[in-house]
Amino acid sequence: MIRNVIFDLGNVLLTYNPLNYLRGIYDENKAQALYKCIFAGSEWLDLDRGSMDYAEAVETISCRNPGLGDCIKSVFDGWTCLLSPIHGSVEILKRLKQKGYGVYLLSNFHKQAYNEVFGKYDFLQLFDGIVISSDILMIKPEKEIFLHTCSKYGLKPEESVFIDDTAMNVAAARELGFTAVQFTNPEQLSKDLSTIMDMGL
């Protein structure tokens, strides 16, 4: 019996499309270059893991890309503005909470960015438990972060649905016994959860 639903944050509850964000500020060539060196670079994962902070990331990436230093700093100063609620997903979260399900957040997220959005969006107060990768020095799809979440909140994988937009994370959760759903849009998520739980959402 499903008792808990565990949500990812980026591209599930909050929008996350950094390339489109960069294209709204810079020409295509510079947007692509900045995307590659910032969002697709190893430092982005280090930030998620909590092994690097923003100042270190800016310095490291700027040293590797000296012609883009000012732009790199500007992107780091303002990138969280691309994170806005996916309203259909937030409504699903609210309905699950109202129906008595345990709702949890498990996200790869930078410490500074999470602190900013947590104070900005009220729906993040709905969760019964929150695990942010940079707080515990683990990231999905490592099995340890799923096991940590279960241990911390007393969850059983077989009683829990895990929702994530990334196929690797979904596969890792399934290997541990979770029912896992790859998010594409709120409408499909509602259908998937209604089928899994045999209930209307």
C-alpha cells in the first residue's frame, strides 16, 4: 500500500531550463558557451553535492574560461530567477497532502539556491520531510541518498512513490524497491499517480 510520495524539485515542482534563460540574456553563441561551462560542468555537480560553494565555483570556472569571467559571475548572481513553480505539480502535491499521504522532498540542489527558494515559495512548507543533497554530501542517483531519506523519516520503499524528471534517478529508485515515475508534465503525473494509487487526483 502506498503511503508516501517523494518529489524531486527541479523540473518537477520548479521550472529549470537554464539554456532558455541564457538565451534571453545573451546571443546564441555566448548562451551555449555559458551553458557548457556552468550548467554542464563538473562544478555544478560539486555544488549539488555540497563539496563546493558559489565563490569557489565562480573562481574555478572563470579561471578555465577567462574571456567569460564577468558573465559567469552575473549568471551565478541571478540564475535562480529561472526557478518558478510548476503550478499543476504544486496542486498535485497539495491534494496528496490533503488526502493524508506523507509528502517528502528529495532533491539535488545547491545550498545557497535552496535557501533562497525555500523562503520564497510557501508550498515548500507542506513537506513532512526534506532531504537536500548539498546538506548531506550525497547526490542522486547514488543509492545512499535514498537509503538516508528512508532512514531519516522511517519510510519503506515499497510504500513510497518517487517522482523525478531524470531517468537515471528513477531507475536507481526502482532498484531499491520504490515505485518510481519519470515526470514529463503535471497532467501525465496525475494520471500515473491515479493509476498507482487507484484514486482520483
